[in-house]
Amino acid sequence: MEVNIRALSGRITVTVRDDGVGCPSEVNSGLGTRLISLLTSQMNGNMARVPLPRFCEVQVMVSVLPT
């Protein structure tokens, strides 16, 4: 697993990439996914799942500047 945190132009992006079998074609909304989505939306951000050939990558982007 790889975790990357970047800050750029008032936004923080946290990227988590695993080295498993890739993202499933249909995503079940489990408790962890729901919690991340709720917290991200409260911080005026978004979450994206990026399917890659051999990996699954999830990106969480939030603003650190007041809106």
C-alpha cells in the first residue's frame, strides 16, 4: 500500500493506492466509504476512486482555505 499527501494551491490531496487485484467494477458503499464521504463533504472536498490495471487508487481532496 502506498499513501501520498500533497498540498497545492490551498488544497490537500490524500492518495491511497493498494497493490491488490484492482478496483471492483461495482463499488459497495460500506461503512468506511460512507464515513470518508461524509467527512470529505463536511470539509467541502470530494473523493474519487481511480481504477488502474493492477491497483485501486482512492483520492480525497479537501480545501484548507476558508470558503
